[in-house]
Amino acid sequence: MNGTRYWRRALGDWGGTLILVIALIVVLFPYTWIFLTSLKPTALVAKPDVWLFSPTWENWREVLLESDVPRYLLNSVIVGLSTVLIALTVAAPASYSFSRFKTGGGPVRFSILAAEMLPPAVLIVPLFLLMFNLELLDTHLALIAAHLTFVTPVITWFLIGFFDEVPKELEEQAMVDGYTQFQAFYKVVLPTVRPGLAAAAIFGFVLSWNDMFYALILSGGNNKTLPVAIAGFWTFRGIEMGKMAVAILIAIVPVLIVSFFIQKYLVKGLGGGAVKY
Amino acid sequence: MVTRRSFFPFSVRLIVPLALALLVVLVYPLLFSFWVSLHDYSLTALEDIRFVGLRNYIELGSNPSFWNALRNTLVFVFGAVLLETILGFSLALLLHRPGHRFTNVFRSVLLTPMFITPIAVGLMFRFLLNQQLGVIPYLLGSLGIQINFFGSQLALFSLILIDVWQWTPFMLLLFLAGLESLPAAPFEAARVDGASWGFTLRKVTLPLMKPVILVALIIRGLDAFKVFEYVYAITRGGPGDSTETILYYIYKVAFRFFRMGEAAAMAYVLILITMVLVIILYRLMTPKEEA
Amino acid sequence: MADIRLDHIEKYFGDVHVVKDLSLHIQDGSFTVLVGPSGCGKTTTLRLIAGLETVTSGKIFIGDQEVTSLEPKDRNVAMVFQNYALYPHMKVSDNIAFGLMARKVEQAEIQRRVQRAAAMLGIENLLERKPKQLSGGQQQRVAIGRAIVRNPNVFLFDEPLSNLDAKLRVEMRTELLKLHRELKATAVYVTHDQEEAMTMGDQIVVMESGVIQQQGAPREIYFHPRNLFVAGFIGSPAMNMIDGRLENGDFISTHVRIPMGLSGPDREVVLGVRPEDIHLPQALRQERATPPITAQVEVIELLGSRAIVPLRLSNQAMKAVIDERFLNQLTEGESVQLVFDRERLHLFDADSGERIA
């Protein structure tokens, strides 16, 4: 029996697994830490060496029931939903057009992607000034407009892949049956890409949910969104850190849960689009 | 549905809503921004907005803070993207093997950091790495290692590490998708032909993955240019100005010093740099015609 | 150059028992064909020899060396894949040289061997091209070249010709055989096409459901199939099977009685007779003919110098191959008298499928 060869291979396998486990720990460590921090009584927060403590839900209670964080949460939700709704309505027909008719060809399609890649710095000054002049600062509308600038292109790009998979015969059949082109699109094609629409909506919502840059400048006061509220915990006194941990968890846990479900669509939308243009 | 007689074919009509939306929220502000950049536009002196032509642009050349910010950003982008590419690719190779039962679980968990709002990531690491309150310096200290993560030498590098934590998963995702789209047969042939794992990696895997790697580099590079949240959450540009990135500097000029004209001009220079990269990306991603 | 021995090989994929207690000895220098329907385990067996799959239990020997736990690269085998598996980003000469470069053979030697292989296959003018610029047949030659250049002990072929069109396939068969004779190497060839197996192999191994059904020279497999499966699988059009009983040494079925003079207990049997062994009475010498059997002609499918004639014998469908000289005796829809060639009858036990005579 030639044992040595076996050993080398087994070692390679175990080595690989070890690296993966290390990576796993590196990823999970901050989550664990922040969760534990949210449960730490305020007196202990400033002590990094104390990890055996009796957990307290005090921080959670204060943040969820006594602070403004739930309102900011609501703001994030409102802005996110509105952005996604508008973006989908506008993007779906356009995506369909790009997919089915190759409208504008490569350049137009690509400039849509380019729009998403613009640094927010470019738009923040004009958007701010515009909102300032229109007295729309600190409204949901201002932020929605800003978020549309990057959510819409991304959703458009994302949906093209899904529309590509709908066989042409479907609409042709509908039109033969008496529908107009738009009706064929609306009543036949759209329902077929429903999973893609859902995935795009979730993806767009997460993008809006996560934005802090535009939110920081265009919203404030009562209309702050969650990321801005979290940033507001910047000055760290021991008191704030536990509550900051709670706020962070509120912001990231829903997204993490959603990310598990959306992963396979992501490979199709992101990976497929980037890898096989 | 009312059918209207129209000069525009159906395909064009479908795009109209998108075009309108982008016109309003994107194109108009862009043009307005250019107009602003040509003026001495200060929020503290709104009655006194004067046209100054290209002066804002020219003065950038002699603005040391601007160049410092650019340099910091370039160092950041280079360091972060390099590390993320190497790590992401290595992890993708490890996760690509079908043998493991836990591959899916590993992958799902390893991908999560890219979905978190960057400000949260910034703050998390700010406290994890804080000299007095952080767990990690404490753990390192108990091993005898003293590292001041946000001291003047290391601050930018620590920010790079945070970026690596958050965005390596993104590279992992792209590379996994790429690896999975490669044909399997040549790799079996390589096994039979006698190629060692390293030889196969060098001569087969990497060349075949070249297009994916390039695309990933540019997409991530463009994104890394926009780094802001980590700076805002932790260092606010410091110590000194060693972590002042270009986006943060623009933010400072516009919303701390209120000099909108200058900020707009800087933003436009940034567009130029971005566009160059975007065009390269476009060339790379469009399938080339064979003669 | 080496012989191959498989000792009691078992292979499971999860719960699926793909290869069952397979023992096989492949002679040095022979051209052995593994043939069988899809899923019979022939490709798996080939991959086990290559080392691309590991056995669940059992041993594999190449030459004197036990290779059971060795990686493919240490077994000194070369493999030609069904879809060629060329490296798409490399030009042809690099594709062929890949194995040599991996083993760090020196440049001059690599050049020499590549040229020689290319010359043998007639592809010298393609050396600078990339795979996607080549036709299927050319790609196949490159794949073969890649195998030749390594001077391996064993050549393994995994249905290499199935992706080629019919005419090219026949041409390549001859070429492969010529190459085999020149190289004098041991070759194991997998195919699902029984015609290919018959024309190419010195030894044929018929497999089904992970078990070897019969191993032998083509003649033997064709004229003396060991069981029902082999009998029905080899030969085209397929052998006719008639259910019946063996009583007192005679074969009895509805409307058919053939005295056979066999000993042994009475049992249910199946009589096999190949279409080309069914003749019109005047075409066959008396001594060799069975008593006449009446059947109804359904169609006459003329193939040129002969015709395939589907028949109906009581309630059983059969096919005969009749030389065109005798076709005027046949009319579609009418009954005709036929005889079987006695020396070409096959009798199988109805339960076990094993050959009786």
C-alpha cells in the first residue's frame, strides 16, 4: 500500500478545512462580540477582559422602548420600500426592453451600470443644494430621490438576466391570443419573472437600508434613518456602547437573515452578470 | 390600455419611465453640479455667488490636502483590493471542492459581511480594536503583543483590514461563480496528465480565470474608491490627515467648510478618474469579436 | 506496456452499487473494449483504472505495481476523453506538451515528441492553433496526441468517437487501430456502440449493471453468447428470441417444434436465432435446416443487396435478413415457410438467462 501519497492528500484536505474554519471564526467573531456587548450591563462595558457576566436585557429594553431608534427604523423602512417600489416600476419595463429588444445596445446598457458606480460625492453637492433650495432637506422625499440614483440602475441591471430567461414564445403566444405588446409584458412576462422581481426588490431594499452617506447629509432630526442613528453613537461613553450594540444588531440582523435566502439569486444576478456579460 | 399612435417604437417607450427618473435624479444634478463647480459657491455667503470659470479646478493642483486625500485613497484601494483578491481567490478555491458536506453552510456564513451596512462594520471594529476598550488589543496584549491599531503609522492599514473583512466575501462570490463556470473536463485531463496541484493552478486555472479576475478587480476597485463610512466611524481623517480619503475630504470641504464650488470641482475630477476605469471595464466585459 | 489486473473491485456512489465484484485481466498489448448500455459501469471501471475515482474495495494492478491508492498522475496512464477535454486557452502544441511540461521534461525532448505525435496524427499544420479553431475530428486527434506523447503504459479511451459524425467515426476507428498497432501499447476502450466494439477489439468485455456478462474475442461473443443479455446486445439487427419449453430434448413452442437431441430436465427456455440465420428452405442445405416454420411477412425493408424482413410467428415479432435473390418468394402480408440454421441456434434457460446450447 502506498501510504505516503494518501497522507499528503489528506493533509491538504485538512489544511484547507483549517483555513476555512479560521475564516469562519474571523467572520463570526465580531457578530458574537457585538451580541454579547448588547447584553452587558453598562458598568462592565468598558472592561474588555470581563466576559463572564450575567446578561441583562436592559440595553435592549432602553433602545427598543425608550429611545427614538424605532422611529429611525421606521424611517429606514419607509425610505427603503418607497425607493424599491419606484425603482421597480421604472426599471422593470426598461429591463425588459434591454433584454428583449437590446435597446441602445451595449453602450446604453453599460452606462446604466456605470451610473451605479458613480461615487456619491459627485451627486451629494448638487442634491444637497437642490434640496436646500427646494426646502426639502430632512424629508423622506430627498433621501428617496438620492437612493433612486443607485438603486434604479442596479435593479435594472439585475433584472435583465431574469428577463433573458423568459422564452420569446410566451409573449408571442399572448399577442396571438389578442393582447397588446404591453399587456403581454404586464400580464404574461412579469408574473413569470416574479422571483427575480422579489430578489431585485430585496437587493435594492438592502442597498437603501445600508446607505449612510446620503442619509447623513440629506436627512436629520426626525427623519434620520437607522445607519445615521448608529453613527450618532459615535462619542463613546460607556453608557452608549451597549445601546449602540443593540442599534447595530437591529440594523444588521434582518439583512443577515435575508442574505441567506437571497444567495442563490445573487449568483445569478451579480456573478452571472459580471462573469458572463 | 389605450393604444396611442406614436413615433417611438414599443421598445423605446418602455424605457421612458427609467429615462425620466434618471434624468431628474441623476442627469440634472450632474449638470447642476458642473455649474456649481464653476462658481465660488459658499453656503456661508449665498448672496455672493460669483462665476470663476475653471479656477476651482486649477487651484486643486496646488491643494496639498487634495493630493494627500488622493494618495491616501490610492494606497487604500491598492492595499485593500490586493488583499481581497488574494484572500477571496484562495477561499474560492477551497470552497469550490464538491466533497465537503458543509460547503454550503461555510459559504453562506462567509458571505455575510458584505451585506452589513458599512457604518456598523466601522463602529464594530472601532470598539473591537480600541486601545482601552477593545477585546483584540487586550487579547494581543496578553500574548505580549502591543499594537496601536489607530495610531499614526497603522491607522490607514487598519482601515484596509476592516475593508478586507467586509469585502473579501464579495470577491469570494465573484470568484466562486467564475470557478463554477469553468469546464470540468480539462481539469480531469490535467490530473491524468500528471500535473501537480500547483502546476494546474498556474497553467490552467489562473489563465482561464483571468477575465473574471480583471472584472472583479475593477468593480471592487471602483467601489473601494468610495470609502467613507469607516473613516467617519473611526478616525475622522486622523491621526492628522493620514486617513483622510478623497470622499471624506470632499465631505469635509462641502459640509464643514461649506465651500460647495470647490467640492463640486473635486467631485468632477473624481468622475473623470472613475470614468476611465469604467470604460476599461466596459472594454473588458464586452465579448471580443474574433477575426 | 503493461497488463492490467482488477481484483474483486466494488464501487459505490453513495448507496448506488455501480460496480459489483468485478475481476478482470487485460493482456499486455491488447485492445480491450468495455461495452454495454448506459449506466452499466463501464465508464466507472475505466475511471477506476485511471485513478479518477477511488475503489470502495478491491485492488488494481498495472504491470507489477499495485496502483489502487495512487493518484492518476502516478499511474503512468493516458486518457482520451469523450469531449476531448483540451485546454481551451492553450495552442495545440502546448496542449499536447502539457503532460511533459508538468513533469519537467526538457524542452528539446518535448519538441521532438510533440513533432512525432503530430506527424503520426497528421496535425503538424495545426500546432499553432487554439482548440476552438479546430473541428471535432481535429480536436480528437489533438487529444490523442496528448496521450501518445507521454509514452504511457496504458491508453484509456472514454467513448472518444461518440461526438463525431458517422462517417468520421468509421474513419477514426481505423486510424485508432493502426495507431495501436504502431504503438504496441495496452488499450482499454469504452463504448456503448456494439458495432464499434465488434470491429475494434481483440477482446470484448460486455457489462451490464456493474457486472461482467462475458469476456472474449469478438467471434466468441458473437457466435457463442453466454447469456440472454449478451445475445440480445451484440449484433444488429438483434437476435430473435422465442419463448418455449424444452421437453424431452426438443424445443417446443406454439407452432414450432425443433428436435434438438438435448439431455437434461424439462424447463422453460428461450430460443435465440439471429436474423441472418433465418433462411428460405431452398437457401440452406437440408442437414443444417430445422423443420420448416410458417410465419407471416409484415414488411420488406430493402437495404440494397439484402433486406430486413420483420415477420410474425404466431404472436411473436421477429426479424430475418434475406438475400435479395430470394425476395421474389416473399410477399408482404402473406405467409411463407422458413427454416433456421441448426448450427446457429442458441438456447437459454428462461430463468437464469444462461446458455444451454
